[in-house]
Amino acid sequence: MTENPAREVVDQLAHLLDQATDATTPVLPRIATAVAAGAYYETLLRVLVGQARDKGHTWEELADVFVTTPMGVKSRFDTYRSYAGEELPD
């Protein structure tokens, strides 16, 4: 990735969205392109959450943004997986 990984993902996402809305292309390939764009959107969220964590934002703060619990946002975006009975580190 580049110096600004979020920008790189957004550029790729924009390209896919342009393809998905191109009325000269048959609709089924446009749907497939929109599905691929969803993966880029998820990547963008992961990059931004990683940046937020690097800047010291807590899982509680991120949970407020995602309107979920800290455990919910952590389980979606963190690479660490806790086992039953273990306390999750922030």
C-alpha cells in the first residue's frame, strides 16, 4: 500500500462504482462489480479503524460510531480473538 492506504482503496472503489453504474454494460456484470466494490468498502473501513486505533481511539469510541458494542466492533475489526472467560485487552 501507499503512504495513504485509505486514498488508494477509495480510488479503487471509485473505479468499481463507475463500472457498476455504466449503463452500456450488461446488468449482471455490473452486479458482480458492485459485489466486488463491497469488499473494497470493507477494506476501507478496516484501514480507517486501524488508523483510529493507531491514534489511540478506544473500542468504546469506535462502538459509538458503529452503533454497536465494543465487543462487536472489536470482533469485526481486530485480528485478536479471545477465548471464553478471557478479558479482551483494549
